[in-house]
Amino acid sequence: MGFISADTKDALFSQFGEGKAAAVAAYDPNGTTDLRTLLVMAGSDRVQAEPARFTARAFVAKGAPAYLYRFSYVPAAMRQQWQNGVPHGAEIPFAFNTLNADPRMKPTADDQTVARMVNSYWVNFAKTGDPNGPGLPRWPRYDPRANEILDIRADGTPAATADPWKARLDVTEQAANAAKTRVSPSPPQSARLAP
């Protein structure tokens, strides 16, 4: 489905097709969210969050463990620039604990604490296939029925929680499935040659 662009909220929500009303309810139930924020939310869900959930479900369906997370912590030095949330890939310096490599970061003690925690999860996962370890809050194995993720919240604390974006991701998934159905070629018709 690609990135999203729209000049109005109605144009944005119309992209959800038959799920338009559900999309409005999921993204802007009070009608107070500005269009730019909605575009960031819907675009991120379309190209990152829902595809990650789709992939996790595929792994689980094959019997492989999967772990989903959401990284919402904004480092102190970037809070003015990232007012709509953390951009894609911003967790990488935390995962590798390399905050000092980026001169823009100027990491605070809180930033360093979050980096050590995130790095511990990633190292555990690389070593054992399970991110959990001593001293770390539990990161639940993904189960589509429970829909739990590890949410590394804006304050830097991790929480195993039901995904609060579930309604958004569900309408995004439904729109993607509807779009896929519309563009899928028809199955080939049997050809019969006349004698």
C-alpha cells in the first residue's frame, strides 16, 4: 500500500475504503488530531507497525518464536525535533549502545540507562533467541491472541502490554487486504482448444 498522502482528513480516511468509519474511530475518535500527525500515524502503521505484526504472526504460525516491540523513547537532545514521535530506526543506537557515536545526541544519564537496557535485550536475543534475562522486565513472546508487545515508553520504561495500537493496526491490515484483493490478477482461465 505504500506511503500515505492526503490534503484533508476525509481524503486520508477514504484510503481505508469500507473501513473508513473504523479508521476514524481508531485514529481520531474526537476529531481533534491534526492532519500532519494523522499522516505520520497512518503512514508508520502502514509501512512499519502492521508489516512487523504480520511478520510476527507468520513466524508464530510456523512454530517459531517472535518478539514485538515499540520504541517510543525520544532522547533528550531530539525532543524538539521529534515532536511527532520517534522516527523509524531511531532505536538502533540504543540497541547497539552507541549513543556517543552521533554528535547530535549528547546523551543524558537517562538516555544511557535506556541504551544499556535495550542493548541487554538485543544481546540476549542474539545469544539465545530470547531477549529476556536477569534484571530485565519480561518481554513476552508474541501470541496473536494476547497481542502483547514490549512497549519501551516515552519515559524509557519498558512495559509488557497489550498493543494499544491494535485498532489502528487492524484497520490498516483490513485496508491492505482489500487493496491486495483489488489488484490481484484473476486466476488463469482454462483454455480449451477446438479440434
